[in-house]
Amino acid sequence: MGARKMEKKYDYLIIGGGISGLHIGALLSQHGRVIIFEKSHELGGRARVETIENFKLDYGVHPIRFGPNSALGTSLIELEKSISFIKPGKSWAFLKNGEKTIFPTGGLMAIVRSSMVPFVSTLRLLLKIKKMEEKELKELYNLSMEKWFERENIIPELKNFLIMASSAIQVNPFPDRSSIGELLHNIKRVLEIGSVYYPKGGWDILFSQFVDVIGENDGIIRKNSRVQKIVVENGVAVGIKVEDDIISANHIISTIPVQKLFSILDEKLCDNDFVEKCKNLRPTAGISIDFLLERKVSEIDGMIFFDDPLSFGFIPSNLSPEITPKEKSLMSFLRIVNVEDIRDKNKRDELYREFRGNILKWFPDIETNLVKERPLFLDMVDGVEVNVNQHKFKRPDHSINSISNFWMCGDSVGGEGAGGDVGHTSVRECYEKITKSVEET
């Protein structure tokens, strides 16, 4: 029996109910009828929230870079929805030499107070970055941190600082492939508009705001609905196949990682170079550990950085106590590793033990106050690793030349920034292109 074709009722059909799908769905619902298909029973994708013992746990470490000034913040204002973004306090570095010191971000005084870097050299570097023009930065995108260190004769203390910054900002601790141009661009943005924030009440608040907008505009979200195929006729995307139905729409938007795109789209419809770029796009991978604690074991309300092994984290309950039961605490940490190591069980277990051991060395009271621990072994933290071969000028674009009315967005497509904010800026870029396309037809 063939698939049943449904009458066209939708302007925008979105594949994926993660943060990117909900974000672009809310924006497009202002311009027409939206339907979203999510394969699982819950929304949020790789940014979803899990409740354990009445603790609200993000799926990994998820602060929001630039907070109210981010692409997410811009969209919430446009949608006339608001959330409170909480700005963290001082960030701290815990170093392999046994020293705890202020991590030198957040202004002049942080550099003065940090013993991690020499004041004059660091100030000179940050001022140089702040003055760099876009053209100058663009010329560095194909250059690795390692090669730039050698070319600029960067001193060891600044190397260590920049590698730790790349681990957190770029979600890439590998100086042999992390793009120095993209890193310096992101540091420049941090110097101009601030660093990370956390949503008061956790990520659930963001999801509910977008879901509310979609519902208010008669949009539909279908969970437990796996898309089997994108239907293309005469070079035009016209719908999708779900179970026994063909559901049509004027525009089809995929928010799934491009590495998985050809599980639902016939690759013969696309240029070979584009297919290879998507299939071979390298994601970030990592080990995340959440500690659910009986009581608070640290007052730190900023980011926490380690240099051995390179990793970072924070204590979200010190920023937003609502995410844990009263007087309890949640600590979350992330170590970025090679995706190949995550897929090797023996190697990943070794990396996990090393990572966990270092956290407990600095925070020994975790062990005696532990309610539950949740380790996650993630073969995709972000859809794209920001490196010299995958910077913003080399990532897949939002559309495919050979297929009209088909769009892509998310953290593996376009988008400036690094880490999760690639996905947020990608959504804004894609949204603007779609609305412009509609206006021109």
C-alpha cells in the first residue's frame, strides 16, 4: 500500500524538535503555519533537560554565550518573550602546579589579580585582539593555534591561557587544529559584549517560551514522529514521508546534524562535494559529569577551568537555585575529547577516570555529599568542531543549489561563533534567508 498524500496545510515544516527546531519554529510561526516533527518522546535534542531526584540537569554543560545579547536573546525580544539571564561571577583556574587563581577574563582587574598570566603581555594581546579588523581576522581562519603561536612567538603562559580559552569558547582543546582566526574573533566578541550567562530556572524556560509561541500561532509539534524521507519533485522540496503519510508544505527546514542528512534525503540530488562535506564533518565529542549533591561544597558562581586534563564546568545551582531541591547543589563539568576516543570504550573509561579524579582532587567534599552522579559519553556535543577545515567560511550553507524550498540550520550549518552558539546564530541566518526568499516570490 502506497503512502497517503495529505492536503497541504503548512507553510513551514521543520524536521527536529531540538533547540534549533523550536527556535526557528517559533520565529517562522509569525509568518505562517508551522509543524515540527521530533523523532523522540521529548523536546530539546542535545540541549534537553532531564529531571533526576528533583534536580534539573542539562544534557552537558550549557551556559549561553552573550546571554541577552545572543542570537537567542534577540529572538526572545522579537517574539516578545522574556527570560532572566544570570551573569556568573569570577571565573577560576585550577592548575596542574597546584595553584588556584582567577581566570583572566572579565576585564582589567581579572588580569591584574590572576597569577596565571603576566599582566603587561596579556593586556597587550587583548588590546591587539580588540583592535583587529574583520579582514585581518579572516586571513587567520585557516591557521591553527599551534602555527600562530610559533609565528608570533607567544610565551608559554599565554599559550596555556589561549588553549584553555579555546577548550571552553571554541569547545576545541586541540591547538594543532583549532582555528586561531575564529578563536580571536570569538575573544574579540567576548571583550565587546560580555561572556556567558545562564537562564534563570534552567533551559526548560527557553523551551517553554518557544513552544508557547508556536502554539499561540496555531503551530503543531508532533513527538514520536520519525521522518523517513524528504520528498523532492522536479528539484523542489515538497514534503516529507512519516509512517504511511506524505505531509506537504511550502518550505522544508531540516535541523538535524548534516552528518545524518542523507539518511532522509537522496544524496544523488546533491553535488558530490557537498555530500562529502556533510558526511565527513567532524563533530565535537566529550565526557560530561554531573554531581548531584546533598549540600553546597563550593561558593564559586563563575566558570571553573582546569588545565590538566583540559576541561571546564560550573555550578549552575549557585546561579539558579531553582534547578535543585532546597539547599542542595548541582555541579557540572565537561571534557572535550576526540570522537574516536569516545567510540573506544577502554579509552573513554580511562579518560573519564582521569577527568573525575582531577575534579575530586580540587573538590574532595563531592564524594561525601554525593546523592547521584551522571556521566555522559557524548559522540556529538556540537554538530561541528570549530577547526581550520570547518570554520564559519567552510561549513555547509543553509540551502542546496539543486533543491529549492529546502533549508538547513543548526550547530553544523553556517553560523558564526563557537560551540552551541553556532546553532543559535545559524537559526537567525536561516530565518532571515527564508523570509527574504518568501518576500521575493
